[in-house]
Amino acid sequence: MLKRIKNLFVRRDEEGQGLVEYGLILGLIAVVAIAALNATGGSVNTLIQKVASSLTTVS
């Protein structure tokens, strides 16, 4: 009986560890995505403004 109880706690610890790892990976992906958007945000904004200005001159 004691062995079963120990096995329950060992499984929970491993599952918790996996959850923490997935959380860290998700956080790292979010940081990289935000950095990429900040790096390219200015050029994308400039491109959208050029397209918008060319559309208003055509109309």
C-alpha cells in the first residue's frame, strides 16, 4: 500500500515538471515573437502607409 502511494506522488512530480517545461518553452516563444514584431514593426508600418497613400491617390 505504501508503495502505491509513493508511485502516485512520483507521477505527479513528473507531470508537474513537464508542465513547467512547457510553460518555459511557451514563454520563450512569446518573448521571441514579441522581439521579432518589435524589430520588423517599423518597416511593416512604413509599407502599409505607402500602400494606403497610393490607394488614396488612385481613388
